[in-house]
Amino acid sequence: MFLRNSCSRFSEVQGRKWKGEGTTQNLEAIVIGRCYEYITILNPSVGEKNCSEIWEAFKNAFINKDPCSILPKDYELFINLSLHTIPPNKSLFWENNELLVSSFADRGRRYMSVSYTLFGFVGDLLNWCGQATSNGLDYESCPTTEECENNAVESFWRMASATVNSALVLSSYVIKGAYPDPGFFADYEIPNLQKDKISQIVIWVVDDIEGPDRESCGIHTVKILENRLKTLGYDVTCTDNYKSVMFLLCLDYPDDSKCTLPSSAPAAQRGPVSSDRGGSWNKLMFVSFLSFLFRFALVY
């Protein structure tokens, strides 16, 4: 037994303890560098930020702790140091299709997704975790959400979501259908929506250009979502294949029949239809594109 246990511990130390990827190499340099890039180039309107302090607060949220015992509140200091105002009418959230949404958001020029807030920008597409008995980072492996929900990355994005929720938008994961339940949006996002700041929720359901029509307004998981939101007292509307997003998708499929514009239509009518970003009321937008949710909020 002693020999077996010793070999097991040796194997665990030398091999991968967790199923997920280890901490991104040069994490400190990346986080600090992204911080300076954001405040000097991407969005200088946020003002001066101490990027070294932001890194220390970020690191201290998970370092020298059990990788499966990191809570969203552990990132409170990091959020407070990196917090800034989100411009009116530009809040945007997404999951599972970064290329499309990043193109639509245009690095914060058109809309601002959580990835283009300062606190989201420094952690976007990175991986990290610490070790319970060491103040170092684990570069070999980190726990996945399936192994434990309270891991460093999952709790980071939950905290980021809760922070942006104060500006009326949240992100969500989709595994089965446009609106999975249980799921991140169903379990964490909807319960934290600030109803007093939302006058209407608009759902966009957009089909994949080359894929089948899996979801539509009023059926399947979209209907479940509509009913839940209406039960909570929200004014809900739904639109299939919202044109602004469809035109963006068509850039990659210009010859597809779904992207054909009527040749007889006047030029002014053949152009992209602009999204409704005006008005003085708050609007939460929720878009489903195959296996991702996509929505934006208009705020005062």
C-alpha cells in the first residue's frame, strides 16, 4: 500500500492532475500588456488605471488556493480596480461564436461585449489556475467546469457577468438548443437581470447560413425562453433571422440563396438594415444563432 500510494502521488505530481489546459504561458505579461493596450489604445476614455495593481488583484483571487474553491467574490478587488462605465446603447453579450460577435461589435466601436470591457479584455481566451500548497501557477493542467464549477476561470466570468449585469447584460453558455435549461443563462443570468432597468426583451433567432432551421420564435427552446421571461413579467418580442446579423453572416456566403438580394429593388433598399439602437428606453436583446446566444442591451 505504501509503495502504491507513493507511486500514485508521484504520478499525480509529474502528470496532469486536471483535464483542462494549464495556465497560459507568460500570463502576467499578457494581462498587464492587455491592460495598457486597453487604456491607451482600445478605450482611453476609461482613464488612468494601475495595471500592476490590477494584475496583483487578479492573481491574488486564485493563487495559493484550492483550484476548485475559487468563488466569484474572490475577484471583487480586481473588478473594482478595473471597473469603468459602459457607454449607453452599446452593451453586448455573446457565447460560443467569437468571430461573428467580434465582427458585429467591431472591437467596441459598434457595441461593447464583455470581452471589450477592461476586466473582460485582460482575461479573454486565457486560462489560469493556482495550486493549493504553492504561490505559483499551474502550467500543467487546470480543472474544467465538468470537474468543478468553482474553478478560477469559471468564477472569473461569473463575476464579470454579474458586473456587466449592472449595465443590463449577461453572457450565457449553450449546449443543447438555443436556450439550454439547465444552462449558464438559465441558471445564473436570468435570475440576476435587473427588471427595473429593462422595458423590453427582444429575442433574435438567426439560422446558420448553411445549416437547417433548428429553432424559431414560438417553438422548441425559444418558446420555453419566451414563456419564462413573460412569466417573470417582461415584455418580450421575437424576430427570426434578424437582417443586420444575417447580412454579416452573408459576407462569408455571398452566393448562398439566403444571401441573395432582389436585383429589382432600389439600391437604397438593398443595403443592410440598421439595427434599432435609438430611443430612450432600455432594451435587452437576445439572439440565438444555432448553438450560441447573442444579445445586446440599450441602456440610458
